[in-house]
Amino acid sequence: MNSQNTPVHVRLWHRDFWLMSIANMMLSMSVYVLVPSMPVWLIETERFSAREVGFAMAVFAVGLFFFGGFCSWLVQRFRRNRICIYSIVMLIGCLSLLYYVHGLNSDKLEFWLIVLQRFMLGATFGLAQMVLSSTLIIDTSESDKRTEANHSAAWFSRFAMSLGPLLGLIMFNYKNFDAVLLASVFCASVAIILILTVNFPFRTPSDSYKIFSTDRFLLTNSMPLLVNLLLVSVAVGLLMSLGLSDRFYGVVMMGFLLALLAQRFVFRDAELKSEIVSGLVLLLAVLIMIYTRPLPIVWYVAPLLLGLAVGIVCSRFLLFFIKLSRHCQRGTSQSTYFLGWESGIALGIGLGYAFFLNDDKSLLIVALVLTSAALLMYHYYTHAWFLKNKNR
């Protein structure tokens, strides 16, 4: 795993792995569907202030960590696939609550209700995703192919970053916010159906386990890498709060596909540091283009490069988290990467609406500063620290 190349084994892509990977994508889509349309609905229809909307979007990040310390106990004490399914059912309940109160047509929703809904949405999504990525997907893979399984399955949730907002904007622009919520519920329901079709054998629980622990939650020896990842994800979250078009997210998907090709052919035998450095330089180029050249062509080139940048940077960060993990900590490394990325995205979106609504220039400057800090931190500290502390 010290090379840039990640091997591909046809035997990994059996029926159960395909189903779990697609379930992973649909679960993530159920959350990302709301990203571009919910803030607009809260501001234009419910008349919330920019600060209120920003706080509501950012509190999702806090919710992601709520069940994390109990994740190991839950999957040891109960059937792990049922924990994931029940979590998604609760997520659907959060969405249904928002659909119900929206249908009441009240003059103004209570702010605390939106905050509670966003917090619980983050909590249920966090638990479901941690169990799915750190346990269920690993369980469907052979032991010698689990790194490849983690790497491949993560791409499906990454696709949701473009497909989810794209679906949400189509529903919102051509229908209404109710249609967005129904699309979100549909995606989550498909994830449940796919998980139900996979048979997970019963595992005898461990004789001793703590109710609260960092197992399957946080990789405590990865803090520098986690901070570096947060700098990147907050910058991307800020960019996603700009009110981007459905066309933008569609081209981002093309960038993701380009990143897959780049990993296979461009970075196959390249120096280990090159992938993250190249990705962060591309992200800087995207931000500079949007800041200095708001021309029509930019809105095609920028999302293409954004998808390419996010794809290659996130893939390498994920593999670094896996390499830092010790024996039986693979699931913990997955959860840590997931929390670092998703919480940063939510915080970036929240900060964007709270402090930079209608001030795109200032937002882009902050994103540029964060990305530059991430690049400098990785080049001068994180990479050397990683080589010194990796376990695989």
C-alpha cells in the first residue's frame, strides 16, 4: 500500500458488495439531496435569518458525533445490520417530521424545531453510516481485499456529493420542497431495501465490551491527519453554500469519473505525496477561477476540476487513515475519515450561510486561505508525520 496504485480484484465485486456499495450511495444521497434546497426554503419561505440558517445547517455536524461513542457497543450487543436499518428508519422519521410540519402551512416554523431536526438527522445518519462503512461493507469482503473494498465503497458515497444535490435541485426547481423531502425519503428507503437483501451471519458478541468507547468511532492517533482533512472539507463546504446550479453538480460527477481514471493511469506509479498535493493545487485553481473569472466557461471547467480534486484528495486521505490503523482498527479508521469529511462539509455550509450570504468574494477568500493552509500543513508536516506513524 506504499505505492499509489490500488489493486482491482474482480472477485471483490460480487452481488453483496454491489448491493452494500449502492446502499452506501443512496444513504448519502438522502442527506445531500437537502444541501442546496433546504437553506433556500428556510430563507425564502420560512423567513429565517442567515445566521439561523447557518446554525441549523452546521448543527448537523455536531449530530454526526452523537452516537459515535456507542457504536461499538451497539454492534456488539445487537445485530449490526439491524442497528443500521433502525438508524435509517429514524432518519426517515426525521425527514417525515419535517415533511409534516412543512405541510401544516404555519406562518413560521419554530427555530428550535429545525435545529432539533437537523441535529437528529446528523445523529441518525452518522450512526447508520458508521455501521455501514466500518462493519457491514467489511463483512461482505474477504480479509485480503478489505482495503480495496473500503476504497471502492467510499467512491459510491462520494458520488452522492454530486448526485444528491443534483436530484435535490431538480425536484426543488421543477416541483417544490415537498418533492425534495420525498426524494430524500425514497433514497433512504432504497438503502434499507438493499441492506435487507444481504444476509449477515450472526456473530457471537465479545465477552467484554464498554458501553462507550472510541472503537469504531475515532482513531485517536490520527489527529494531525484529521485536522488536515477538516481544512479541506470546510473549504469545499463553503463552496457548496454558494447556491450552485444543477448543471454545476452534474459536471462535478464527470470530474469524479475523471479522478477514477487519473488514479488508475496518472498516479499509478507516482510519488506518494503527489496525489494530495496535486488535488489541493487543483482546488486552489478552482477557487481562483471562480473568484477572478466569472465567465460562462468557468462554470464548466471549475466543477470538472473540483470533482477531480475532491476525488483524488479524498481517496488518498482515506487510504492514509487505513494505514494509520492497527490490527482490528480498520472500521475505526473508516468512521474517523467519514466524520472528518462530513462534519467539515456541514460546518462549511453553515459558515457560508451564516457569515457570507450574498458575499461570494469574502467566502472564496476564506476558502482559499483554508485550502492553502491545508496544502502547507500537508507538505511541511502531515506527510512526514504520516510516514513516521503509519502501521501498514
